[in-house]
Amino acid sequence: MSDHTLPHHHPESGYLPVESKSIDASVRLPVIILFGNAIHWLVVAALLSVIVSIKLIAPGFLGGISFLNYGRLAPMARDLMLYGWASQAALGAGIWLMARLCGRPLGGKNAEGFGGMLLRTLIISATVLWNLAVLLGTLAIFAGYSTGVEWLEYPNWASAMLLLSFLLIGIWAVLLFDRRSTGRAEVAQWYLVAAFCWFPWVYGTANLLLVWKPIQASAQGPIQSWYCGSLLALWLLPVALASAYALLPRLLGSHLNRRNLATLGFWMLLMLGGWNGMDRLIGGPVPAWMTSAGVVAGVLFLIPIFMISINLLGMHRKEALVADSIPSRFLLMGLYALIVVGVIGAIASLPDVSGAVRFTAFTEAKTQLWILGAISLPLFGALYESLPHLLGRDCWSPVLSGRHYVLTLVGLGMLVVLMLLGGLFTGLALADPTVSFLNITSYSYPFHVMECVAQLLLLVAALLLGANITIALAGDYLLNKKTGK
Amino acid sequence: MHRLPTLLSGIFLVFLTSWLGLVAYPALQLGRLTPVADTDNGGSLPPTYGGQAIAGQRIYATEGCISCHSQQVRQTSITTSDIDRGWGVRPSVARDYLRDSTAFLGSRRLGQDLSNVGVRRPDAKWHFIHLYHPAAVCEGSLMPCFSDLFLVRKIQGQRSDDALNLTGADAPKEGYEVIPTADAKNLVAYLLSLRHDYPLPEAPVKKNGAAK
Amino acid sequence: MNHDHHNNQHENGSEETNRPLSPWLVGTFMLALCWGGFYLAFNSGGFRQDVYESNAVNWAGGGVAAAAPVDPKVVGKRLYTQNCVVCHQPTGMGVAGQFPPLVGSEYVLAQGNMGDNHLVMLVLNGLQGHFMVKGEAYNNAMVPWKQLTDEQIADILTYIRSDWGNNAPAITPAFVAQIRKETASANDSYTQEQLMAMPPMKSSGAQGATPATK
């Protein structure tokens, strides 16, 4: 390997000794394209989030134009964050990690031959299809063709394209596991197999029953809540956790010493992930047992989270390694975010608390921490760790990486704390029927202002990351003059 | 856990638990709820929507009203504040959404809950002005102006019956009037049809004010 | 699922070992599952499809659990805040010389020659001219509130009769409806004389003492 100016410490024996360079080469182009597109959508989503938060302070901002109304921009921002950034980053990280962990290049024996090239072309085409679906779906919402189902606003054809492209990409990761050259499966590999199997099932079911052939609306509430919980806890979080399980032990020069706990945590996460979505519907128009299930799932979700944290945070580690390594810092912060989100989720699931804070910024804070914290932070870690291997050199700018890290944490922390506080105030005021609704709106004003500032910080962080990867890839193109982007 | 088939079966079976409880059960049970007879007025409950209201649902979806408004009055065992606030006389139940094409339950209340807005604000003219310029009737409202749902045109002959009564800065120029488009009329028809105040077997309407 | 209790050198170079689980961990885990089970058992309405209130244990399977009744005083307080505080103030003390207080008012509490019906009548149809409240003289007009529903007026009156130290029986919507029907012909606000000319009536419908003739 070329000399590392970035002080990453990972002895080569910590990774697969089996021709890791050929593995990297076999997935290089697809993963880079996935990551690059993901970051691009992250920047756009962050920009839309800023505009949306300004609209809560000054409703007249960009007002009067139906295309730019809150009701159109907010779902666009959310869906871009979920499908444009998070899912694509998860695909990229998942493929790279699976290939490395399985010790098998994509395409197997044909990796460097025609078969491998065909496979890479297929995956890249599927990626193009994915991004087309995201782009056109977003534009459809913009133009007034949203389906009106939360988190599933893309029209029928866009969501079908999304599902198809996922199948074309994800199947290879699962097959890699089946044909791997290593014997015992690692924890990270279970999570990846599970994630790649679940997304099609979850996305397909939800779209079929809510968008493509909607069932009677009396049944749609629980299904939509199940979708929200499953998307986060059964597709995106497992890939983030796989990144943590695979990379943290190696980066920190340690090893997992509680595999049985990891097993327990894995199966409990599977079990509770879908039910966890029901916290969106506590007290809603569903039979009482579903409300109670939501309460119980929200609280019990702490169990897998604690198991995972004990596992990964309880490893013996060399602190010096953490301080120098951007990927491990992101991965650790992601785990802390997961713990916080579990605690907030447990508290917010309690019936009295839910009665006060549901529908306020409190629950929105939880969602933001899920997406931007528990899921995105480990994915950033995987991104920062994978690219130098894929490009075969130290490509990240330390200055930009460091600034991205700090700004992301500050912005996210500020956003979550403000939304929690604001939501709490709003919720308590809403619970008092003598306080008029418009009064509550004006109480929230200072919180919305500060939330806007937090979103701006996150936008700057995203821009820094975009600049960082552009420089990294452009540098590669200029240096190598071989296969460029 | 090391062979793909074993892992896959385990994943499949465990995943099935939430799928059965939150997808299959609702689809098979809640999804097969039927209307009940309305013994007081004839017809059935929930009441059917008119054609304009059905078209208005599409507008509600595409304008993204669900981003700010919810449509559910919560059960009193969780909180009574929805009912205390006058947003409904009883909690909403699954059967209430029978006639909808999409259940706009919502998850955020930047604006009021709308499940009973047809009872609370039965005046179409108020809704038109509110959609055109919310701050005119609700000071400090965060709601955007849906001015694209309206047409500002020169008064031809006589002022149209549909024209909005706007005053002050909202009023159009001299000789011009603001009239709602078909989309606006459909949306308002839908809003006026939103009510969950009829009794159902699983959701009786309690007459409050019983002597203590 | 393997539970290896020895170091396991993974082929690809990373180790994953198994420390035995701490009993505290297992204990907490079991406790949490028990809590979950009990909570579900007692808050699921017997897992029935038609029970929506989670505080109704419905194992017997008979009937649908009733929703928690709404407290009319809470609704009444909100309506009072929306409609009446401008004049009568949130404290119910009114404004001296201008708007009479509701605290200890004989109109509100139906004391002396006042009946519950007088209170409802003056809210429905208004009051004007000179009148006395708690020995103080006023000369003002109260607008009629007949646009409010029977439930709303009943809730407001029940509320003002129960706050600020007032203590009088609740007013029912049925009573308001009855008074509304009986006074439907009134097309102007009452004066105090006109009001007192009607015999007092309790909310239960019983007649009170005959009024003193003036």
C-alpha cells in the first residue's frame, strides 16, 4: 500500500489477506459511483432542509409559488435523505464490506475478466436507474404528483424503478455471502444479509399496499407506521451496524469478545424493528393492542441497542487509535447517537409522554437523530474508511474531513436538542386546552430560528464532504489517467 | 448462522412476526371493515363522500397538507387534550377512514388536526380566504398561501358569486376579483366533509354535561 | 447459532470470542421482557379488534369499553377563555363598575330569587339596562350568546359554577335546550325586571319560590 499520510492504523493482517486489492478493484467503480451520488443527494437534501426550516420562520419566504410550498419541499427533503443519500450510501458500504468480509471479489473467478465487467456494468446501470428514480420521483413531488403517503411520496413508476434497481444490486451481496471463501460468518455479515433481504420485502409490501394497489384506508395507518420503523431499523440501521461491527474492531486493534451478546442483539433487533414503528401511532385509530405493542416495542428496543453498545463500546481499545482516525470517530459517534435515540424512543413511547409530545418537534427530533445520527454517522465512517482502499491511496483531505466531522456533530447536536426542547414546550402547551393554537405557534418561533441555524451547519458540513470527495476523485483521475469517473 | 439458507430462514421467520402483526392483520381485519347502518338518518356510517370531495383528496395529497396537519383524534386513555381542545367529540377509529383513498393520519401538527374540521368550520367562504391567505384569518399562521389555487381576473360584467371577500392588503386591484379554481373548490369540499362526530359501535359519542 | 466459549481465530484474521454473559445482563433482559408481557396483557383491551382504549381490560369479551368521559369543566374553561374573559376576566372578577363579577354572583349561583333558568336565559338572550349584582349597580349590555350550542353553554355555566370558590350544581345541555325552546320568542335582551318576572326554576326542572312582585 502507498504511504499513509492520514494516520490510519489497520495492520493488513486485520483485513483479509486474500488479495484484498483484487477485491477492492472488483467493486471499485460501482461503490464509488454509489457513494458519489449519495453525497450529491445529501447536499441537495440538506439545502432543501434549510429552505424548509426557513419557511417555519418566515412563511412568506419563496411564497406564492405552489411548487415551493412547504408541503412539497418537506417530503422532497425527507425522501432525498432516505433514498438519495442514506440508502445509496448503505448500498455502497454494504457491497464493499460484504466483498471484503467474504474474501471474494465481485464476480468471483471472473472478476477481472469479461464476467466481472458485465457484473459491474449491471450494477452501475442499476445505480443509474436508482438515481433516475430518485430524481424523477423528487421532481414529481415538486410538480404536484405526490402520492400523499408519508415517506412513500414517489409515484408508482418511480417506486417500482427503485425496487427493481435495488434487486439488481442487492442480490449480488447476498450471493457473495453464499459463495464466500471464509468459514465462520461474522456478526457484520449477518446484518448485511438481513438488510439486503429486508429492503425489497419492506419496500415492496408497503408500496403495494399503500401506493400501487392501496388497500382500504382503515388499514393503512399501521402498515405505514410499520414501513417507517422497518425502513430505519431493518434496512438502514443494520448496514450502519455492520459497518461498526466490521470496522471498529479492526480499526481499534481489538476484537469482538461477546459474540453471544451480538447474536442476541441481532435477533432482538430483527424482532422489534418493525414493531418500533408503531410509536408513530400510539393513541391513534388502531386497536388498543397495537398502541400497547408500540409502547412495549419502543421501550424494549433499548435491549438490542444496549447489547450492541456493550459489545462495541466495551471492547478494549487503544485510545490513541481513536483520536487519529476519522472513520472510527464517526463510527463511535454513530453508536452514541444510537444509544441516545433508543433512550429518547423509550421515553417517547410511554403513554403519558406520547400523549403530550407526539405530533411535535420531539418526535421529529427522534427521526432526525435516527437518520442523521444513528444511520448516517456510521455510514460516513464506512465511506471515509473505504475510499482510500478503493483508490489505493490516501485521498481524503484531513482538514476537510476534520471540519466535516465537527460541523456534522455540532449541527446534529444542536438540531436534536432544540427540537427536543421545542417539542416538549409545544407538547405541554398543546396539552393545555386553554392555550390557543396560534399562541403555541408563536412560542415555537425562537426554536425554529435556532433549528434553521443548525440545518445551515449541516448544509455546510455536507458541502465540505462534497468538496472532499470531489477533490479525492478528481485527484485520482488526474493522477491515474486510467479509469476515471 | 453460517450457511445462507439457515440465516435466511431465521431472518424470514423473525421478520414474519412484525409483518403478520402490522401488515397481515390490518389488511385482513381492519382492511375488511364495512360501513354500518345509520339508524338516525338512514344511509350508512361513515358517510359517503361526494364527487368533489373525492377529487379534493387528491389535492390534499399533492399539496402535501399531511406535512403539517394530522387527521386523528387520539384515544382518551393516552390523552384527552385532542377532545378538550374541541378537535373532536370522540376518538377516531379505523372505520372512520373507510371511505378515504389514503388515510392522511399525519405525524406532525404544525397546523391543527383536521379530522373534524367540517364540523368546526362549516363555512366554505372562510376556507377559501384561509387557503388564499391564511394569515388574514389566523394571525401568525405558518401556513403558506395557496394562491395558485385561485385566479385573479378582471370582473366581467358582474362580480362573480364565487369571488372572495378580501379586505385590506389582500384585496385585488380595483375591478379585479379573486375566484377559486376547481381544485380549490374540490379541496374545500373535501375539508367540509371531514367529520368523525357520528357514533359507531366501537366508538360511541358520549353526551357530556351529565349532572355530576 | 454457535455459542463458542473459546477464542476463535477467524479465517480472515479477526477474532470474535465469547465472554460468558453477565447474570446482571440476563436478569435485566428477562425483567424487561416480563414487563413487556405484563404491559401487553393488561393494556390491550383483550386483543380485540373493536377495543380502542388501552385502559380497558376486556378478557371477558363482553361489550365495548367506553371511552373516558370528557370533563365538561375542562371544555367549559376553554370556551370561557375564548368567549367570556374579555369582559368577565380570567379571574371571574369582571371590571368594577363596568362588567359584573361572576365570583359569588347570585345570578351564577341561583341564590335568592334567582333560578338556574334566569342564568341560562340571560346567556341565551342577553341583558341590558340597569341591574344589580352583589349589591353593586351596573348599567351595561351583555350580548346574547344563542349562537353557541346547548352543550357549549352548559359546559361554560358548569365551569363558572365550579371555579373561583363558586360551588353550584352543573347545568345540563337538556336544560339549556328546554330554556332555549321556551324563550325562542324573545327578540331583544332582557332587562332585570323582565328577567325577574319569570318564576325561578331549578336545572332539574323543579319550580322554585314564586318571585316577589315588584
